[in-house]
Amino acid sequence: MLVGLILAGVIIGVTVTMGGRDRPEEDNHSVVVVTAPPSSDSDSAQPLGPLPTPPTAPQPLGTPGFLGASPVVPSAPTSPLPGATKPSATPGGPKPPPPAAQAGYSRLTLSDEFTSSSTVDVAGTGKPGFTWYTDQPFGWPAPRAEVKVANSTLTILPRADDSINWSLSTVSPKTNAGQGFTFAYFEARMRFSNPPQPKTRGWPSFWSIGRKMVVQRAHIRYAELDFFEVADNNSFIGSVHDWSPKAGTDFQFNDSMNRATARDPHKYDFTPWHVFGCLWQPGRVRWYLDDKQLIEQRYSLSGVPVPNAEGHPVGTYSILDQEQMMVILGTAKNWPLQVDWVRVWQR
């Protein structure tokens, strides 16, 4: 999904891109509320209550341009996917999920259960020692959002329609403090309601972008890997993007090599908890929902990507394997996102 970002008066084409394991449905941890600076927006953020039942007929897809590349397609679910309600508490801590274990990614390099707000740089200092940073990239103003940590759940509820799916990241764009990752299994247990009306500019997102470009604001080729984005008809979207600068044009990006988007055509109920996963290995990315593979993208320096519905040239998406990716969580105004936990597994 393409979002126009405005930087120094110039439009930048950037694609910003529950069930589940390891947590009982209820817990009784202490409540901590973290609130960003108040907004001048007239709308006030409301707590996320019980999520509504999804409509019988999904709304039509509102954003054109998705590719139907989906080599692995499961049967359409008639009920929440397996694992939607299974408790996960595992003696000794979390265990590598099957996709990570099969790839040899058994080392837990990031894990946040959101039992406290202490992992979040609420004040936007950019100082080392936090898991999540709230300062924004590209000189954007501080986000007008309310971030709550309560009952071991992170809730992101933007107050304005300009959040562009970026509320928290594992690297501070301002100081470069924090964690980036190369080759990993990324997973998050999340839930959210059906798309609000009127239509928003953003959507619930669990994604990543090349650290170097964000921190240095460099005029370079860079990658974006979207672990999960939801279409406004409740289908699952995973993307790889290869962003290349146009010759001689500062901060303008050529989107002729920007997309390897695959969409699982089925419609899902995302109001229960699900685990969203993405396995990134050299030359290969696979996307998962509750440990079930949905879609896949292959690429190499010496070959064309597979699938290649847009006819991209040799080497497209290979820039991804040269990157260190920062993990990002975000959503849109009136579309609260709840996150139970986030984990990253590596060798």
C-alpha cells in the first residue's frame, strides 16, 4: 500500500505497510498508562472495548495494485484459525515457533510481553536502553497518539490521521539507539477491529524498514519488509519493497521496483488474537498466520524474483539481504491496535 509522505515539501513514495501462542486470555498484571503529549485534534481517543463482530459481507478492497502472488494458499477458514484461543504459558519461557525452529532460528533476540511501560521511550529521548522508541523519522512531528500498557497489553490509538502507521520502532531515528535485525523470524500476537468508516489513511501494521536510510536520511537504495498489513476487506498482506532513488532528484523515489506484494485472498476475522509471523532468510521471505504459511517471495542478486508478476529485473529485492531492519508498530486514527507480545528469533 502506497502512502505519500511529505518531507521538506517533497512527496516521497513510501510503502508503509490474532488465536495465538504463549499467553492465557486473561492476566492480572499491574496497569500502567503512557500518554503522549495532548493533541489539538478535536477527537478524543477512546479506550478499546470489546471488539465488534465482523460484518457478514467484507467491504470491498479500496486500494488497487495488489498482486495475487500466493504460492501457498490454505482453505478459507470458517471460524477463527487454530490457536486463536489456546493459552501459551510455557515453562521456562517462550519456545521457538515451528517456522523459526525449522529454520534454525532458536535464539530470542527481542521479546516484549508489555508487562510494563519501562520498555518504551515515552519522552522521545532517543537514549539507549529502551526496546521501543517514539521519536519519528524524517523530521515528522511527535505523534499525536495515545499508547497504553495495561494488563500485559500494548494498545496504540492514534489521535490524528497523520500517523502513517508509525507509532513505535525498535530504533530511534533521532539517535540510532536500539535494535535492528538481519535474517530473523518476526512475530507478534495482535488483534484489532474491522475497518472504521470513513476510510482512514492508515491501517494496523507490523513492519520494518532499512535502518541506514531512516537514521541517515540517505539518498540510497533501501528495502522495506512488511510482516503484516491488513487490507480494508480483512485480507492478509505481506510485502517486500525495493526502493530506488531517481537519478538527480533528491528524496524522490522510483516505485518501478517498489513492490513484491502478495495477498492471501481469504477474509479473516482479526478481532480475536492471532499470531502474525514473517520468516526472512537469505533470498527468501515467508509470511505466516498462526504458524500457517500463507505466501512466499524468493529473490536473488543474479536472478529475477519469484513470483514476478510485475516483470522486475534481475536482482530486484536482493537489497533486503544487505540491510539491518528496524521493527515498527502502528495503526490509524479510530482503528486501535492491541499487541500482546512481540518476539524476534535469530540464529
